[in-house]
Amino acid sequence: AGAKHGLSSNASQALSSEDIDVSKLRKLFASLDTDGSGSITAGEMRSALTKMGADPAAADDVIEDSDANGDNKVTFEEFAKAAQRGAEIVALAKKVQGYGGADARSVHSYAEEECKAFSDFI
């Protein structure tokens, strides 16, 4: 771990791909971790979603999906792994879209919308 929001070497290697900008991810994490505790709670996530104009009720689902150890909060490492999974899903959707078909285009379109919303938020 090391730093306050440090990553294990495995997580650092996984995030060194072009898909994830770790410095932007750290900035986003810090903006969500409003109390500076080193983790994001459902309350902090609700507040962020409200500011974004999104449904704050989704906060519990976001935390649950990202919280690997079940402590009801998300550390930077958990946050980074969730972001990497999201990037992998987007990459897969782009590959699927390359093969054509209505389903592939709809997956690609949805992924692009999610990417834009995420990058706009960052």
C-alpha cells in the first residue's frame, strides 16, 4: 500500500494501462472522499450523485458493487479496481461493436454514454 491512497503492486500494474488515467482517478477519488478518511461512504456517494444530477438512491448499489471487503465503504484500491473493470467492459463493448450487429451497437452506444458521463464528471 504505502501512501494514503496507495495501491498494491498488482493493482498498480493493472491500472498502468492506457485505459485508466491514475492521476485523474486519484483526483476523482479525493473529490468523492469529502471527509479525507481514505474511503468513500454511501453518504459521500449520495452527495456526489446529487451534485451530478443523478439519482442518489444508486449510491448504495455503487458502494456495494465496489466494496470488495464488505465494510460498507470503498478504499482507493477498491475504487481503482472498479474503474478498471469498467474500462475492461468498455473495451469489450468496443470489440463486440467491431463485429457489427444491432446488439453490439447498442452495447457500444451505452458504453460510450457511460464513458462520456464519467469523463465529464472527472
